[in-house]
Amino acid sequence: QVQLVESGGGLVQAGASLRVSCAASGSTFSRYAVGWFRQAPGKEREFVAAISESGGSTFYADSAKGRFTISRDNAKNTAYLQMNSLKPEDTAVYSCAATDYTTNQDMSLMRTYDYWGRGTQVTVSS
């Protein structure tokens, strides 16, 4: 079983960049694929990006393509979400999630993931 803790959120102005991190503990991190999701006030949680166990494959929501980059460092047991050109509509709680079963799974679905962090708040002011 893996435990996930997000960090790096904060308040930034539109157009700025921010990197949020997802630190894992309790199990071999390289066994798990990782996804990032976000939930804005009054909205449902939505998929942002995902990365395979080795980092060799990545997946993005259309809203994230070209602006966000997901990565991981298995030696540091940490996954990252680099967010550039932030917009006010990116304001949300960003949560990471992990799963050790990815065969034929849709990485954009919340039900694919078994482990979740509590999230970190990202606020983008206009």
C-alpha cells in the first residue's frame, strides 16, 4: 500500500508557472502509475494527466496539453506536475493518485486508481 502527499500549491498570477509534487511512501513507487486530478469549487473532479510506472508513457487531458507536463523520479519516490501559462480556470485542488494495475485501464478515470492524496490548493488570480 502506498501513501501519497501533495505539495507545492499556492497563489500565483495568471501566466505564471507552478510545480506541484506528489511524494509517495510505504511501497515501491516504481510499481505504480500516477495520475493527477483536479477539482474546482462547485465542479466535479477531473483528470489532468497520468504517467506510467517507468515514466515512459504520459497522458493528458485536452485542457493540459501544451501547458502541463507530468514527470516522475522513481529514485526520489516523487511525481510532479509542471504547470505553465496558468489561467484562472486552472484554480482547483490538485490531487495525485496511484494504481499498480494498469492493464487495459483507462488512466483518465478516477476508478482506475486505488490510492489518493489529500490534495494541494492551486489558485490563479487574474
